[in-house]
Amino acid sequence: MKYLRISLATQFLLAVYFQMFNWFSLGSWNFQPGFVPLFSSVISGKIQWGDVGILGVFLLPFLLFSLAYWRRWNWLMWVGAIGYTIWLYLQVQTWWVPYLFGASEHWQAIYHRVFSHTTKILPSFGTHLAPDAMHLTIQLLLIVIVTSTIVGLVQIQRSKKSAKLT
């Protein structure tokens, strides 16, 4: 259960982190042209229900995993692991494939329009465009979540099998 606790804690951090950069302007960390933090939208009375819905959708995996963890519903934790793995896969396809192998002209145009003023840790060179730090943080958290969830669930399955054999 140690690994599942690590996963749960990391999912909580990811959920809080995701909410934070959507609700507040964090300078170049989450700067995107046209981005209006939800906090500003609430203050001005111009909040869109679609924005609230998207944030709710990104809270849902953590809430479902929490329920599954406390109820010991391993099947639902596997569903969560699959969901987070898909999200990680999409992050790799979006950010790391263009960084390692060079970005298409289409991605270069989007990158320069949307992410050119964001914080970066890795260098860009030629058509190899570095992931921004905001997404890099998401990716690192996803790696911890996916790894710890799978290890934790495999350990549970192994302990159940060995208990049946004895």
C-alpha cells in the first residue's frame, strides 16, 4: 500500500497544481496569449461554465482514485492507472517527440504563438523545441503517479496470489 499512498499523494499534488495554474497568473510559468486566470474571471463576473467544467473533469481522476483507494477497489485504481498512462502518453507525443526528433511546421507555429514566453528548463535548438516548465512538471508528476500506481497494484495482486498458495 506504500506505493498507492505515494500515488494518491502525487495525484493530490497534480490536482492542486493543475487548479493553481488555471486559477492564477503565475507570470511566465503559465503565460499564454489570451489566457485569463479563472480567479480574474470570477472577480469580473465573466466566468464561463465550460472552464469550471474542465477543471472539474481534471479533478475527477483524483477523486475517483481516492474513493477506490479507501474502498480497496483495485479495478477502479487500474482504470485510473490507464487514464493517467494515456495522459502521460499524450504529453510525450506532444512535447518529447518534437523535442527529440524535431517539430513539424504546424507544431512550431503553435509553439511560437502560444509557448514562446513561458519558462523553460531545457534548451531549444533548431526545430527541437523544449517543453515548457509547466508541462514538464505535469509530466514528472504523471511519471510518479503511473509508476507508483502500477507497482502498488502489482504488489497487491502478488500478495493475493501468494496468500492463496499458502
